[in-house]
Amino acid sequence: MAAEAKLDPMHQFQLEKLAGADWNIAGYNIAFTNSALWMAIATLALIVFVAGGMKRQLVPGRWQMAVETFTGFIDGMLAANVGKNGKKYVPYIFSLFMFILFANFLGLMPLGVLGVHAFTFTSHFSATGVLAVLSFSIVLIVGFAKHKLHFFSLFVPHGTPALMIPIIFVVELISFLVRPFSLGLRLFVAMMAGHVLLEVLSSFVISGGNNGPIMFAIAGIPSFVLMVGICALELLVAGIQAYVFALLTCVYLNDAENLH
């Protein structure tokens, strides 16, 4: 008797080499994977989105209005968290926010009905970690370029007793260095958890349908209804996580600019 096929909820996160399986640099394989493909698609979507909003019409259309709305949203976020010096970071924070937003939404599109497996690369820490390190690197560059060695005063809060300075300095430094890890981990965990939950629920629906109408009514239908609700929640999470990533980057830039 053939063994019943089981649904692996982690299979959706597997990297697959699409081209260049034998491409290597310094012993590291640089094959073009499904993750790289969807990064390229998210980048292309961002370019098309921005290009469509650069018409600068006197009476803006919906597309131009959408781009201007997101740009104004990011500008307001930077103004609230960094101040007047934050305006120069609008292009970066806008690109970061929209890139993550497109990546999250693309991964939730029901392309399986067309035979295409949408890949959510933000569910991989290797991707979110690079974005976090990039933001953290900008913070360090800005901090040392603007304040030189005085940037280290960030790790000694104003009014700290002299005897407590060595301990507080170490604690604050460790807390500061953990930021890129926590920034990338938060996005990675949120996106991965949602997709695993959806895959598990879909296995209940399939198993219920394969075991007759009674089991489908008991397990399949409730799981399907729950899946619909989780999908709506995942859309909300996709937007919130992009916002949180951009917001925390703004907060860290405020530390670099104003040493708060």
C-alpha cells in the first residue's frame, strides 16, 4: 500500500537554483535562485511604481497620488523621528519601506492557481539580515561622520554617575550592537510564522477532503474559514512589518543625527 503523501510546511522556504548551479566565486556558489528572482521582481515592481508617479501632472492621477502619498508618509515619519535633518533620508527609507512591502505582498499572492510558486524572501533571515545590516551601516557612517569619536557618548546617558559609566557603557554598547540582529529577526519571524500557519491549515483542509465528507465538515471547513481570516491578517502584518522596519530605521538614524 502506497504511503500517504504529507504536506511539508517548510518546503515553501526551500531555495532552488534556477540558473548557474556551477557559478562559484572564492569557493562560494552564486547561483541565481528563486529568492533572487523574487527580489528582482520586487525591485522591478518598485521601479515601475515610482516611474508611474513621476509624471508631475498639475492634477495628479491615482498612480501619481499613490506615490506622493507614500512619499509624504515617509517624509512625515522622518520629520517626527529625526527632525529637519531627516529629509535627506527620504529616498532611502522610501525605497526600503516599499521594497519590503512589495516583497511581503508578492509572497502572499495566490499564484499557485496559475502553477507559479510565489516565494517570500523576507521569510529568510539571510535577506532581512542584509537589509538590517545595510541600515545599521548607514547609522554608523552617519554617526561617526557627523560626531567623530563623540558618537560614543550615545552609550553614556546624560547624568550617569561616574562610577556607573563603565558598566552603563558596556550595557548600552551591547544593546546597540544587537539592533541589526533584532531588526532583521523581527521581520523574518513574522513572515515565516504566517506562511507556516497557512500551510498547516491548508493541510487540514486537504486531509479533511481526502477522508470523506464528515471529516471535511469537522476539520476541513473550519480550517478553510480560519485560513481566510489568517490571509486577511497576513496582509495587515505584511504592511505593519514594512512600517516597523522603516520606523525603527528612522529611530536609529535619529540616534546617529542627534545622539539621543
